[in-house]
Amino acid sequence: MTLDSLRKRIDALDHEILAKMAERLALCKETVQWKEDVEDTDRESALRELWAKEAQSLGLSASFAMTLLEALLAESKRLQRHK
């Protein structure tokens, strides 16, 4: 495998990651119609626990996963507030 082919695979994965985040955020925008408030601390706590476990099972750092999750939660809330 060459550096160029590795970078092409990384670029393709980056595209998939961004596409999945866009899909996730679109779904989050839809959830606002079933919620009284944008804040849902129980759901957020459950997600943090789930993400920490998933990250560990995949060999990723929990702190890295939490950084990503916090960014997704912040963007989800921003989008839900500006529906």
C-alpha cells in the first residue's frame, strides 16, 4: 500500500463520517417536535455512557469520543433552537 492510496482511503472515510454526521443532525432537527425542551439531560447522560463504552470496545480513547459527542450535542441543540 502506498501513502497516496492510504490517503485516498482516509479521504473516503472522512466523506462517510461527514455524511453520517449530516444524517444524524437532520434526524436531531426532527426530534424537536416531540420534545418540550431542547435540553434532555437524561438522554445526554445515556449517550455519554454509551459512547464511552463503544469507544473502548473499538479501541478508541473515551476522551476523544466525548469530544466528538459534545460537539455533536452542541450542534444538535443549536439546530433544534433554530428550527
